[in-house]
Amino acid sequence: MKPVWIVDDDESIRWVLEKALARENIPLRSFSNPDEVLSALDEEQPQVLVSDIRMPGRSGLHLLEDVKNRFPDIPIIIMTAYSDLDSAVSAFSGGAFEYLSKPFDLAKAVDLVKRAMKESETRTEMDKSADRMPEIIGQAPAMQDVFRAIGKLSHSNATVLVTGESGTGKELVARALHRHSPRASRPFVALNMAAIPKDLMESELFGHEKGAFTGAQVMRRGRFEQAEGGTLFLDEIGDMPLDMQTRLLRVLSDGHFYRVGGNQSVKANVRVIAATHQNLEKLVKEGAFREDLFHRLNVIRLKLPSLRERPEDIPVLARHFLKQSALQLGVEPKKLSDEAAGFLARCKLTGNVRQLENICYWFTVMVAGQTIDVKDMPSELLEENGAGHEAVLPCGKSSLSYDAPHGGEIHEPSVAMESGSPENSWEKYLEQAVAVMLERGEGDLMDVLGARFERVLIRAALMRTKGRKNDAAVLLGIGRNTIARKIHELGMEESDSDNS
């Protein structure tokens, strides 16, 4: 087990935490200032870092940014005696695991460190699992062409433009290009242009100086600096505004840029890989994309095939995703029957590999048996691909429905898709389930069904976020502490794994 690191210029705080953690047999190491931490990081990394926010010289927020840039998976707990809103916002926006106000309850502080350690262990296990997974799967001739192109580019630093429909795996290809390049030992940084508000894009890409705008309390390095020596992946490049296209072109042309609010040129040693599902040539003709930038990006183009062009890969991909989802959820992998595999290969999966992956997570969570048949498919998939209604109950879109009772038994809720009419909605099946339970004389229905309802909501959200609790809490509209408490109360810790 790696040690927990404590950094605080107050010796008494370090002493108290050292004694409390030592009683729990937690290995630890203490530092009096951030510079000592940054030097020590060159030799080893902690399981968890606990840092004061205000110290002479470099602040805890500066340390937070530096450590997160180098080791993004290390949970960092920020401590402060100054419980102001700005400090809390800055800590969380910088990626802090939790914010601890002084004076703190020692037992709660130790519990928080333990939770952060568990988070770190979970991430490590997931990283090891990911390392065992193949990078990209594909036996179809179209995918073999992609593999050959990646191989030819393995010793190149050329700019690459990856095109293809949404969900075809453009980021996977970008990561493979990085992993097999001379820059593999340096960072791979990804940024989705469509997900960044226009007024924040310049700061995200190039960083900003302290005081450059309201809220800029510290100097922040942008994605170009974070990817120094490595690869910067710019996804959905077709959504980049024209003014930012001009700035990007300048960096690609002369290799220099300025932080927002700065007047000192910063040199960028970064390989750029861009991706888009849009037709950039068409955008150029429409004046929505700079032609000179297009030619800068389009040095080498890799076009990824849709699943329609590689149907023979669908059963292989599905079995891979079933193993992957079972590993993440801590259950036995389910198997596709030959009929189900054939049905999937014929499906119109407009969302491509991403849609297939989501379907396989759905199978893992929702299908009761170990073998998946055609009748177990989501109803909308059956309807869209001509299998009709006979194999499934009608139900409502992205909603919860209770299976019709068999022999008086109430089954766990299952997710299904909207057919449009109220009598086919999940409320109707819930009403039927409640009626059966009342007929059997069962009580405490609010507690029993309420717990089931919450369990399904949380499980579905965790499935969507691949086990990340913080992201699942955002999807559900609840706080990170609330989802952790609910998972504990509902007894979901073993089955869902604590992957926040």
C-alpha cells in the first residue's frame, strides 16, 4: 500500500493527523511545504494527498493543479481554516476529492482519508483491468486497414485527422496512435470542442494568468501545456468557433501561444490529433471552417468505418463489452446465444460502437439469466429491427417497468422504451405489482418499493457513468455525499463497487 501524504506548514496539524492515521495502521509521510511534495513526486506517488490550502510560497491550490496535471488519479483532500466560497469552488473545480474545513473532527478526517484511499485503490484496479483489455477490436477488412495505418504511423509525429460517424471509436484510435508513437511516455490530453462553452474555450486550450478575468485566482495551465511533449486530442474539431480556429492555426504554424491575460510567449511541443463526425470540406465551402486550418489538420486522414460496414465485428465487440461490464460491476459475464448474436449483427446501430457498448451494459444489469436471447433485447431495438412486440412487454422510453407477475412473484424493475400510450407506461406495471403485493398482504410498501426504486435509479446511473459515483450523482440531481449514503443504506457497495 502506498502512503498517505500530508502537507501543512502547521506542525501541530501534521502531528495530530500523523497520530490518528498511525492508529489505523495507515502508512504516511509528512511535508511542511508544497515544493518538498513536488520533488518527492519524481521518486514515488502517494495513495492520497492531504494538503493545506494556504502556505508560504506555493499554495495548496497551486499544488492541487500541479499534482492533478501529472497524476490525475491521485485523490487530493484540501484543508483550510478559511471556509470561504471562493476557496471551496477553486478546490472542487481543480479536481479536489473533498474539502475539509479547520477545525475538523478527527474521526471524520480519518474516515475521509479512508474513503479517498478506497477511491484510489478502485481506480488502480480499473486501470489494470483496462490495460488487460485490447485497444481496438475489429476483424473486418475495413478495420484491418485502420490497424495498418496506425502501424505505419507508429514512428511518426504527423498531425492526424480522424473522421467517422459518432460512436465509431475516434478517441480510441487517437489513444492508440499516441500509445504507439515516440511520445507514448508523455501525457495524452483529450478535449471535446462541442462540450466547452465558447467563452471558456480559450482558457481551456491555452490557460490563463492570475487575474486575467473574474475568478482567475491562480495561474492555470491550459491543455496545450498539460500535453507538453505528448499528444493533444481535439475531438469534434468542426464545432470550434472561427476565432479559436485562428488561434489554433497560429499554434500549429509557429508552435507558440499566449495564455489568456499573458504577454509572454509559451512554446508548445505537442502532437495534435483532431477528430470530427462532420464533413469539414463542406464546412470550408460554407465558410464555417478555415481552409488553411483544414489543410494543417488534414496531413494524414484516418476514416473509421461504421458498424454497418463491419457487421461481422458486432458479435465479437458485444462479447468483449459483456466481459468488460461484468468486470466493472463485479458479476459473472453473460453470454449471447447464437440467435441473439445474429440478431445484433443485423441491427441498425446508428450509434455505432458506443450504442452497442451501452446495450451490453444494459444486458449485464437488466437480464436475469446468464444467457441472452433475442427476447431479452431492449424493446426499441426489437421494434426498430422488425422483431415486433411479441417478445417483450410494451413499456415506456428510458423508464422503469415491472415485469408482469408470474405465479405471484414480483421481479426487479427492468428498463424499457416508450411506446407512447399511458397504459403502456412503467406506472401501469408498477400499479400491477403493488396490487399483487397488497393481495398477498405485504406491508411497508413505501419503504420496500421506495428502496427498490432508488436502487434501480442509482444502478442505472452508475451503469451510464461506468461506476463513477460523482458523475452518477450529477445525472440523478443529488449530492456526492447523498449518493454515497444511499449506496451504503441500500447495501449496494459490494455489487456496484465504489468507483466514484
